[in-house]
Amino acid sequence: MKEPIILASGSLRRQEYFRLLSLPFNIMPPQIDENADGTLGPRECAEDFAIRKVNKIISLLQNRIPPWICGADTIISVDDAVFGKPQDRSDAYRMLTKLRGRSHEVITAVALFNGKEKTIDCRSVKSVVTFMPLSEDEIEWYLNTGEWQGSAGAYKIQGLAGCFVSEIQGSYSAIVGLPMHEFYVMLKDNGYPYEE
């Protein structure tokens, strides 16, 4: 029997992928400080956030340690700057103007806690997304949709922002928020009873 996993995320897309994988899960979105540590590179930053989400759930549950916890985080990197979720519309505008007409990296990290072994396995996937050149009117149109809210880099590739994407290199599911192949391999490598 598949064991339930605590999903340390409020992301609807990650929940959809868990359902697609037929994984039983409970949602516990942790509150962590999502300000990037300026000393960390983009990949290390994403991994740090994913691990911190898992550790936050462990600390909240104290002695009631579940068999599995999964934390994930997605960040955008352009010119070595890390773009997390925009704080407001003007921050989203700043991000989109930086992304238009060029390529940027999307890094998604997944941390998996194995309660039996008391270990955390963390892996990350880097993809590259290229945006077409965007006019001021197109940026304003997108900002008016509100879709940018709560999304790394101020866009959702699975939504209207897909209109702006001219090329993808790497994992689409990772760009959305959960690299399915890598996560499946993680589950197997850590002894999760996936096929039962």
C-alpha cells in the first residue's frame, strides 16, 4: 500500500502532479522566509528553500514524524539574479521586462524526507525558457490578468504566459513546479513503495 506523503506546498500544480502519479498526500504549506540568500547561487537557493520547507514541517510535527515529506521550490534566474514570487504588480513588471526577448533559467528543487531513515534527499532540475520580445501593451495585458501572482518570475507557463514562450529546453513539468521524472526516480531510490 502506498504511504501518504505530506506535500509541503500550497501549489495547485504540484497537487495535480501528485494526483497524476496516484500518490496519497496531505497538504501542509509551511510559512518560511522566501527571501533569497545573496551568498547562494540559483540552484543552491532553490534547494535551500525546498529543504527549509521540509524542515519546517518536521519542526511543526515534533514527535509525530510522518513516513514521507516532500518540499519543492521553483526559482527563475536571469543575469545571475534570482527571481522568486513578485511582491506586487510593480515587482512583477520589473521581472517581466527583464525576461522579455531572451532566455532565462528555471530551477526547480525537490526535497524528499524519509521518516524511516531520517534522511532528506534533495535534487534539482534546470530548464531554459525563452520569451518572445514583449511590448509594453502585452506586459500590461498580462499583468491585468493577475496570473502573475504567487508565481516565480511573475508568470505561469501553463497559463496565458504560454503565449510568450518561444522555446523550452529541459523539463516542462519542472518549469510548472515538479519534475516528474526526477521525482519518480527519487521515490524509487528512497524505497517508497510506489508499485504496491
